[in-house]
Amino acid sequence: LALLTPSRERLAGSALLVVQTAVGVVVYADVSSELLRNCFDTLARVAKSAFVGRVEKVDWSGHMPMIYTRTLSALGVAAVLDEGALAVLQSSSRLIAPEASVLSTAFPVLSLTKRAARLIVLDIDGSASPAEALARLLQLLRAVETFCHPSNDGWWVVRLGHFLLSLTKALDWRLHWEAAAAAAGTPTVFPPLSAAHAEAMLDALLPLVLNGVHSKNMMMRAFARKALHHLTYVRATRVSHALVEHALAALTEQTAVHQAESMLHVLARLVPELVRARPSALAEGAADWEFPDERVSLLLELVLPAIDASTGGKSKAALSLVHGLLLHLPLA
């Protein structure tokens, strides 16, 4: 399948045929099969090549219901969702019991959901309103929202965490690619996303990722922390404010004190991006980015009680955060 993927002069003009052939296989392939993963890999390759202009433009609108259906089944939560939730996604096919039963042993699922995330993000129509362009994606995220709760530790948690990471990574890549094309004066094949589209994506993704940061599952926490990196690159100001507010609540409110250690780990990891302010994909230059100095000073004061010999993990995260802030704050 990889050899059949068109690229520039090789197999020029065959992108639509490759997509139709791969989609025909996907419809009948078993959820846990390696063939399904390879088909999604081929579709994602064609989607990216068409997006950057290496091959002819492909209309994905007729295939997206199937892609959303297969994505939901690969995440492993479809077996416990009612048919009404699937119907809102405008599914072109229904899951059957044998498909649902094999999800827990599907080996190539993480690779499949990574490709699915790329297809979903590249399919977002920048010329449509955010409500219209993101309708299916937002419904999908609402369908899996309860499964991202920190108290959940089912076998689906790792898949959801990896899917959220893949979505944020694909969004970060697309926005930066479109920003670079705009700066170079290069026209894009597909309408670029607007700030409103990015804000709507942040509204949907940030709460789920923050839930993942506090998850019982170690892999979910790792995926969520990496996802926050990409969200910071999308809109540094907004994400930094949300993280600082969340950390302050965790350090001061008794109802959120159990979240303190995980938030300290996140802030310690994101200090370089938050303080030095890499320009984001939405044209926030470093000169226009203001780090909330008063919150930094308050955060440093609140971190001190977290340094306690009886809580090694929290103390390590607190010291790492203090060290990172002092290391990256500008001298002038």
C-alpha cells in the first residue's frame, strides 16, 4: 500500500483512485487487523500530500463518516456508547458485537488512531464556520469526554490519551505550516484555519487534556503532558493562563489539593515555553506575549509549602519548577 501512495510525479493523478481503493478495504477490514492500520496509514499519507500540494486535491467529505466510525471503534469506547451517540456522528456503518469484542486485543490501534487524528485535522474546512467545520469532531470529543475522567483506568485510557496527543500534534503542525505559507506568500490548497477555529479546538481539547494530566494511568499522564506542549505552541497566552490558574487552584483549594503534584510536574516541564514564549502558530510574537509576572511571584510563594520531605514526588516537581523559572526568566 505504501508503494501505491502517490507523491509528486510518481503515480501522478492517481490520488483519488488510491483513496477509493483504501476506503473500500477499510469498510470491510476487521477492526483489529494490520490491514486496517495500513489502509489508514495510506489515507493519511495521501491526505498530507494533498494538503501540502504534492498531489492533486482530494475531496474527503464522503469518506469522513466512515473514518469517524472506525476511529471511535478503535478508541475502544464504542462498545459502551448507545446508537444515538453514534448516529450524531452520521455514521455510515454500525458496529457489531464481534468488532466490539476484539478491541481490547487490537495491537496496531495506536498507530491507527494517530493516522485518524491527522485525517480529521486536515479535513477541517477553514472556509466554514467553526460550528460547522468542527461539528463531527466536537461530537466525537463529547462522546469520549467521560472516559477521560481521572478516575477512569480502563484499557481504553491509553488509546484516548494517544488520540488526544495526536490531535494536538496535528493541529500544531497544520497551524504552523499555514502560518509559514502565509509568511512566504505561498497560496494553500485548502482554506487555512482561522483564530476562531483554533480557539474552538482549544475549548474542546484543553479540558480533556487537563483531565488526562491527573489520570491514574501513567501513560495517559505522559500523553497529556506532551499534548499540553503542542497546545502551548498553538496559543501560548491562553494556555499559560489556564495552566497557572489551574495550578493556583490545586495549591490553594482543599477540593483540588490532590491535583497539586501533577500540575507542578506540568508547569515544570513547560517552563521554557511559557517563559521564553516561542511564537505561536497564531502569530503571537514574543514582543506581544506577556507572562503574568504577578502570578509567577504568587506561584513561587505557594510552591514553598509543597517542598516537604514526606512527599518526594511533589517536592521534586516544586524544586524543578522553581529552578526552571529562575533559569529562564529574563534578567532585564
